Amino acid sequence: MTVREAVTVERLDGAGAARAEGELRKVYAEVFAEPPYFESAEGVEAGFRRFDAEVREPGFRAAIARAADGEPVGMAYGHPLGAASGWWERMITPVAEGMGREDGRRTFGLMELAVRARWRRLDVGRRLHDALIEGAGEERVMLNMWPEATAALAAYRRWGYRKVGEARGGADGFVMDAMILDLPPHS
């Protein structure tokens, strides 16, 4: 069995993600301590205070990847954007009229996706991403990402995402790329 085959991906709802918080936090803390993020322990704590609220959002879903020994190697999570989500209000770049209309069913907000270094380039990130959007009723997926994260940017582009503008992120107002993936219509 190859390393790629040995990795399993499990999709979780909000309650399941809350139970797996320790595993998700472990992956998050390790991955986002790396450049270009340089996330501190305080930043991880702040991120998981948001996570505690996000798991209660309607439609929240997560995915966790584990190695054959059960060790968490990747994670992703998000939820549909409601009308009052605030994502579009952080845009610096004007977007086409109607693009920012949200109703809790139109757009899935991909909040985080992270894969530990040893398991990168094995399609773990893609499998996590696909587990989140498989069978989704949303029209599109939106994410904000650091433009300096060139490997992540290349992956998102390969998966079909396109940049729609720039947005302010976090309390310190750093600039992030806002990206959208249009999902195929459901029959």
C-alpha cells in the first residue's frame, strides 16, 4: 500500500468536528506556523475561538485526513455563507453587481484547508476539498488566501478557482486574494 492509499479522509458535521477539534487544531497549528503564515500560539487560539462558533453554523462541514496509524495529516472546514456573513464587506476590489448576494445556500465558504508537510503533493488537499463539496447544494465555493502561499495558490488554480478580487483579512487588515470556484449545476 502506498502512502497515498494509506491516507483516509472522513467528512464531519459540526458536532463531529467539535469532537475532533484537538486533531484539527494540531494540523492547523503545525501548518500555519510555517511561512508565509507564521501563526503564533495566540493566533491559533484566536482561530479556534472562531472555530467554536463556526461549527454551530448551519451547514457546517469539515474533513479530516488520517494516516494509516490514525495520525491527523490534513484538515479542511467551512460553511455556507449567510446574508450577514460579512465576507463581501471586507472586499477592497469592487465586484460585479450581484456577486456578493448571499442567502445561506449560494456560496460555501472554505474557511481553512491545511495539509502537514510530509503528506503534501499526495492529493490529500484535493481529497479534503472534494469531501467538503461532494453533494453540496451550493453554486460556488469562496475562499480568501494569502497571495504569498504560492503552492496553495497553484493548487486552487488547478482545481478551477479564479481570483475575483482582494479582501482585508483579520484584525490587522492584511490583504488576501478572494477566490471563487463555480460548481457544476445539480440535476
